[in-house]
Amino acid sequence: MRETTGDGPPSRDGPSPRPLLLFLIGYRGSGKSSTARAVAALLGARVLDTDALIEEDRGQTIAEVFAARGEAAFRACESAVLARVIGEWREASVPLVVATGGGIVLDPANVARMRARGRVVWLRAGVEVLRSRIARDPRSEASRPALRGSSSVDEVDELLYAREPLYRAAAHHVVDTDGLEVPEVAGIIVESLRGD
């Protein structure tokens, strides 16, 4: 499927549609990275992960970036990476699926960029499901910081409550992931894009 730049469909005499640019948003543990890979495989698209790009750029885990520079500096890095990803997509003109960090929606400018250039899908999951997934992921505590001084599992209620309105406002589509396997979620996303 091909997408326009977010300015509406092109006219018959206008430029050809841009390739797909899809952003997956949602809380930590919602399955953004694994789902991005599955969707990209179905669509023959490239896949990028903003957290992985930050870690590559900084030579540190997300937790180390937070510890060394603080959340505000991390969020600035996140916004810069998002802008770079969009710029590279425009230049390369290839379909791209992007797994974003859970807090990318905290900056309204990030939301505006994603919505203007591509499609945004919120992978929604319940609190208990997220807690379970985070607790089962041994890399989560080591590589992703707790933001409220407690463990990543303990803070889910508070942060999810604060972020849900932001995810909702950012998303073109919402997929409830509770009880679904990654291939099922990917299939739902691909079908939703075909309906656009």
C-alpha cells in the first residue's frame, strides 16, 4: 500500500503518492518492535526503531542516556532521531515502518510530524498485560529506565493513565493487542491500512 504525505490524496495531475510511512506508538511492552518487523515483512518495507537508533547514536543504552543526561536530553535526542528518520524516508522514497519509544507522544511536535507525514497506529494493551510483558523481558529493566523512581512494572498504572489521551490523540488507528500474537496484530494493521 502506498500513502500520501498527509496533505490529502494527490490530484490526477499532481505528484505520485509517497511510499508508506507507518509509525507504531504505545507503552513499553505493547509489542511495537516485534510488530514493526512483522508488518514490514508483510509489506516489503524497511523497519527502524527509534530507541535502537538513539542507542546506536549515543553508544549507550536508553537507561544510560537517562542516567548521564536526564530525561529532557533524552527527549531532545528522540525528537532529533524522529526528524532524521522522516527526512531519510523522504529522500529514499521507500516504504518504512517505525517502532517508536513509548514517550514519543509527550512532545506535541513529534505527534504533528508523525501525523503529517505518515500513518500512526497505537498498539493498546491493558495494564496487567503490560506489566506481565515487561516483567518477562529481562532486557527491559537493564536497558529502559523507570521514570518515577519505582520499577518499570510498578509505574505502569501511573504512566499509562497519563499517556493514554496522548496516544489516542496521535493515532489514526488503534489495535488492541491483549490476547493476540504478533502475526495477528500485524495482519490487523495491514488490513486497516488497506481501508485508508
